[in-house]
Amino acid sequence: MTYIESVRPNGAVARWDSRRHRKHPPGAPAPGSTWWAPAARGWWIAVLFAVGSLLFALGAVPGYASAVGARWDTVTFFTGSLFFTAAGFLTYREAVDAGPQPPGRARRRFFVYQPDRIDWWATAVQLAGTVFFNVSTGVAMISDLSAQAAHQHVWRPDAFGSVAFLVASALAWFEACHGWAAWRPRSLSWWITLLNLTGSVAFGVSAVAGYISPSTGQLHNAELSNLGTFIGALCFLAGALLLMPERTEDTSPAATTSAPSGT
């Protein structure tokens, strides 16, 4: 469920929107300015995703690995993955905190299971994808890996992470657009989810092209793999930067209600 419309006693139509409710909690005005708000979780989500994306783009730049060495190139990717995971965790907590509070529970649990909410699935799957990237980029820093080890512990987690990002981005797109197809170029959420979906497709291309042979340890197509990573990272960077104006955009024209229990 991505939105609910209800008719009030006075005849006005009230609309509860899943993404808007998560990004703009009722009664909680966005603190700080658009570009500087260190007291706001949404601002940190944007900054952490932006830094992680920038590091991934830098690591994939042609000539960067030659300039700094393979070791520091892998460190760049691993550091970027940590920023992704931090942002992914905050995004997951944002979804959890936007959900219904169980009766009689004073504090929210650290992790919850809410399979009937599309935003919970999107953020949980995305968080899992970032952990796969942590494993892949972390193991890649080890020198003298065998071909089999590189295939199992570098390429496979990278592929799983790319699939997770693609699934999470598709769910986020569906949540924002209330369907699989939409044309809303005036909507920030439309652009953000479109950019993230495009970036996830590019990461998927990178993973396929970056297949590591378990017998030889050779990459299938290193150039295409780096290009996919570079394009995907730039898309994620643009999407992350747009999270900042989305956080402070005026949502007053759309009437909202509290999130119904179990959605």
C-alpha cells in the first residue's frame, strides 16, 4: 500500500502518502536549512549517500587506480561502502519510526519485521545490499586472493548487493509513483527514485561485466564494469543531493492523515 484517500465529514479528501509520511512526519517540521541541517536525520541520509556515491565514482574513474595504486583504489571503494551502509541504516530506521507503534510499547525496537509495508521492504533490502558491498569491497582489499576466493567473496557479494539495490530501488519507485509507470517531472521524489533505479541498473551491468572467473581470476570486462560503477555512482550522487530539497519542500497543499495500523 502506497497511499490512502479518505473523505472527511466536511467533504474534504484527505490523503495519506507512504513516502511523504516517512519523509515529513506529521507535527515534525524539518529542522535547519535545505543544505545545512546536521540535527536532521534526513540531512545525514543525504550526506552519507552522497559521500559514498562520490567515493564509488572516484574509484571507478579511469586512471585513478593507476595514480594511487590498486591498494588505495580498493580502500576507496570499501570506505564508500561504509558510508552507504550508514545511510542505509538511517533510511531503515526512518521507515521503522514512521510505522505504527505497537500498543503498550514505550520504545520502538531496534529491528522490526513489517512485511506488509513497502517502505520497510525497500529500506531493509537496501540495507542488506550495502552489507553485501561491505563484504565485497572489504575482501577485495586483501592482496594475493586466489581466483576461487575472488569469485566467491568479491564477485558474489557484489552481485548480491547489486540485485538487492535493484529490488530496493524498484520498490521505492513503486512507492513514490504508486505504480510501475509514471511521468511526474515536477516531483522531487519521482526524480530521486528514477535516478536511484537507473543507478541500480548501472550497478547491475557492472556486476555482470565484472564477473570473476573462478578458474583464472580474470574479469569478464573490466572497462564495462568500471563504466557501470561510475554511471551508477553519479546517479546515486544526484539522487542523494535531491534528498536535501525534498526534506524541506512544502507539503502543506496535500492533506495527510496518520498512518493506519498494519500498513
